[in-house]
Amino acid sequence: MKSSADIFREIADIKDRMTLMEVCGTHTMSIAKFGIKSLLPSNINIISGPGCPVCVTSSGDIFKAIQLAKKDDVIVATFGDMLRVPCNGDSLINYKNVKTIYNPMDSIKLAKDNPEKEVVLIGIGFETTAPIIASVIISADKDNIGNFTVLPMNKVVPPAVELIIGNKNNKIDGFILPGHVAAITGKKYFDFISEKGGRGVISGFDPVGISSSIYELVLMIKNKKSAIVNNYGCVVSDEGNVLAKQIMKDVFSVSDAEWRGLGVIKKSGLEISEKYSKFDAVKKFGIKNVKVSESSGCICGQILMGNKLPVDCSNYATKCTPSNPIGPCMVSSEGTCAAYYKYFRD
Amino acid sequence: MLVDKIGLNVGSGGRQMQDFIKEVILKKLGNNILNVLDDSAVITMEKGRIAMTSDSYVVSPAFFKGGDIGRLCICGTVNDLATSGAKAKYISLSFIIEEGTSLADIEKIVDSVSITAKEAGVMIVTGDTKVVEKGRCDLMYINTTGIGVLDEGVSISTHNAVEKDVVMVTGPIGDHEASLVIYRKLIDLNIDIKSDVAPLNLKIEELIGQTKGVHAIKDPTRGGLSGSLNEIADNSNCEIEIFEDKVPFSNGVKALCDIVGFDPFYLASEGRYVIVGSSDIEPVVKKVFGNGASVIGRVNSNKKRGVVMHTELGGLRKLGVMDGIQLPRIC
């Protein structure tokens, strides 16, 4: 096996100009944390795509969560990095009955421990997290928990990638694909990219894994090879986790979803299926869809599509900072602008 | 006669307050200056410069693995004094107690203050007690002021780092905040991390008694190692260059950060120092603080890059100041 030093030496010999996109937020953070961009020659550019689920949560969805958080008899359970996602100058961090959890299963315990309250879990995440949210719903059903629901905001990756590929300004030569998503969905799930003439490498997250994935992808671009390569074979199979996929299919059905910065993308969301509708917070609390406008001047949509960089935005590091984020890319620590702010700002 | 729960009357200036001061405070913390019980303590000082610091402690929970708010308030105060090279001498202690707090809890905290003050060689010379209605404070807050004396010629400041200085840490970084994250059950993880809270003032006295090469000392509390390094780089108008593989972290901190997505360079310690000085301080710092102490980087002349880190992979990464707070990530 090549060492990372060898890999970067060989990459330095490649003189073609190319643009790579990492789709996953954890890749964005890892690339910044390990200083990988500083090891690449200037002709090879890596940009970040719409792969941070927190970042792409729309203001409309946050508005729904805030409406629930305002109710005295409700506890909203959520992953920590959702707390700061902005909506009209407000966010969940301002409400005392919002409880941070790490393991979604803890939301059931919360419901059992607080029988006089309604516990609402914010269902967020891509294919990696969706089966976990689904299994929480199945557990709640088995245990007959009456005071527990999920506010569904889960999304799936392929429609957003298709949107990027289909964009006429698309300059992306290849994708570094999310290893954790692929662990659930399987490698074949991403074959649509190569079928459209594109290419991608499914990657792990440690420095050697990311470096070797970049190397594989750079070689494929240089050789104009169109394929999906699985460079995370210890975790990702062709078919993925069959049980997890089945659970997802049972509990969710595909719907259109609004992505912050990108707008409504057809068939990119997961809503709770009829069979488990009693666990749907939207239905239980009669939450209406409200159109909430996104902040003006924000170019996150363009950044997520790979057309612009954070430094191209007039809000970046002036009005928009990690403690006061305006756009989706600054919201989560995994967002492109947040990573730029933390690791590259002068 | 003391009751089991602290009532509002303990802070009211009447008999209950007198009883509390006599039976809890003086019994555990008494000395010839405090025992006078006048509204101000009278201290005889030698000639020369004094250092003074103030801090408030609002840690939640008040009891955590490796310490409690009592130990923390003494350590924080003497450690702050030692950053200027001062010898910590006297501390004032103001308690703000939540009504209904058990007397046993308060006694435990005052015991901790007493033990830690002895460990650090400082006297509690004055203080105050207030009690606020239930819900207006979380068990107890403590405010302190510390006074220390400076020997002639000692000049240690975050403004004093110069080119070619070595940058050292005295041990693994981040255990205090990591232990609180675990202890608060914010995340239900079974990782064994103990707070590093400890008084380090006597070690610093020993260090500067043995070398004149120490230029800057900073305790990486809030804002973590990154915050401390940036403050030194800013104040001394220099660049600090560190090496990721040289920075010590305990396995517990590494595990927590890996799982939750925290950056360990931003986690607080309460018993560690960043020490910057000429290259000959290395063996002395190691002798005083033990082998956990290590050189993590160096100071360069003004290149305006702030703090940069060579990553384990060989890349270069900027280590900026934290903006906002760290939150556990979804994945």
C-alpha cells in the first residue's frame, strides 16, 4: 500500500487542471482538519457539495421545529448542531425545552421519563441516519409509546447529485462519495453517476483513506475513465446493509423536499409512511407548511453547486460567522463556509 | 444552630449567617487574618509589585469527576496569578448560594476549598455569602479575587514571546472540559475521563526559580489550546507554528472528539499550562512538570499567519480562535 507521502508526490506530477467535489460534510471537515488542500498542487481543486444534512435544512423546516419548541408540553429532541440553524433571526438554541441528544434512541427514554410531555425527535440526516430514525419509530411502535413523534426532515443524496451533474455550469470532473451513506445503500446506489458519464470514488474518512480516494479519482479523471470505485471496501458492499434499507422502506416514503440554498428537489425527501403515521409530528400537531424566505445576499446555493467559493460571498466572515450563521454552509461545523472560516481564514 | 438546607436567612446578615460563618467557614478556612471578621482584611505586604486577578465560577454540575467548584475556584485563581510569575498568597471568596442547597453539599465544597488552598499554599482572607431564591442560580456560584507577589526582575507575559522560543505544554490537553461533557450526560458515553483541575502555582514558582528563560505562560482554559496560542501570537505579534503529532491528548479526549466531532484543540484544561521561552527551558519544564510535558512547536518572527499547525498527514492547517461554542455533530 502506498503511503500518503507517496500519493501526494505522485499527484504532484499530474499537470491537468481538475475540480473534485466531496459530497459529504464529514469529508469537508476531514480534508480541512488534515490540511489536505495544502498538499495538493494548485491545478487540483477540491470543492464541497451539499452533503451536510444540517446545512441544507430549510428555514421552513426549522420554523416547524420552533413552533413545536414554543409549546409548553413539548420536548424537542435533536442533534446538537441543529440548535444554531437560523430561521428569521431565531433558532432552536433560544428555547429551553429543546434537549440535545446524541443517540436518537434516547428520545424514547425521554418520552418514557416524561409521560406528561410530548417528545418530538427531529428526524434529520441522509441515508446514514434515516435507518436509525426509522428504527426508533419501530421501537416506539413496539413499546406503544403514545407521547412520541418524529418531525421528518430526512433527505436522500442522489437527487442533489443529479441536480449538480445536470447543471449546465457544472465544472466538476469527479465526486468523492460519502462512505457512511454507501455503507447503508451499497455501491450500486451511486452507479447512476457513471451511467451519465461521470465518475466517483466511495471514500472512508481517515487521512490515508481520503488521500488514496483523491488519488484514484485524479487518475480516473486523467484517463477519462467513467466508473464508480469503492475505496471503502472494508465497510461498503455492492448491495449495502439490506436490513437497514428495508427498515427505511417500511417507515418512510419518498417525497419532494426543500433544501436550503437549492430549493425544492423532487423525490429527495423522506416522509413517514402511512403505516407509522401516528408517529408523524406534522400530522399529530397539524403543522402547516409555511413559506419562509431565505436570507438575501447569501450565495450558499451556488457554493453547494460548486459554482462559487465562500470567499466570493459578501456576507462571509462579516455578517455571516459560525456564531451568527446566515447561510447553510456556515450553519453546521461541517458546512463549507464553516470549514473555510475555521481552517483558512486570514 | 445550622439547618440541613441553606435558607435565604443565611445571607441576610442575622444570626443564621453568623452561625454559618462560624461553623462552616471559620472552622474549615480560618486563619489569623480571616478570623478577625472585619469587613476588609488587613494584609501586611512586602515592598514591590503585586499581581491581582478576579474570576467567577459557575460550573455545572458543581461536582464532577476529578473535582468540584471549590477545588476549581482555588486552582483557577492561583493558576491565573502564576501566569505572570507571581507567587499566589491571598484569596477572597464570595459565595452566591441557591436557596434550598443542602448544607452537606456546601460543606463538601468548603472542604475542597480548604484542602486545595493548603495544597497551593494560599490563605483565604476575606469573603461574602449571599443566598438567592431557588432557580436564580445553579446550586452555587463562587467569585474570587487573588493577590500574589512578584519577585524583582520577573517579567512573564503573553506579550513577551520572541522568535526562536519553544512552545511547550505541561501535559495532555482538554481533560477538564471533556470530563464535564461526559459528566453532564449531554452524551451518554461510557468513557472514563477525569478533570485535570490542579493548582500549579508552586510548580511555576519552582520553574522560574530555576530558569530565567520563561517568557510567557498561559492556562488553556476556555477556548482551549488554540485560544491560548492565538492570544500569545496576537499579543507578542509573532507566528506560532506547532506540530499535531507532538501535542499530547489522553485517549479519553481523543475518543470523545472522534465520536462527537469536537476539536480537541478547543477543549479547556484547568491544570495545564502553555509555556513559551528560550530553548533551554525544555529540560527544566520536564523536570518540574514530569514527562507529560512536551515541546509542541516554536515561535517565528512576525509572518502574520497567527497560529499554524503541521498536521500528522504533513499538511498545514490554520488554528484559529473558536467562534461560538462546540456542539456535538450529527454524524
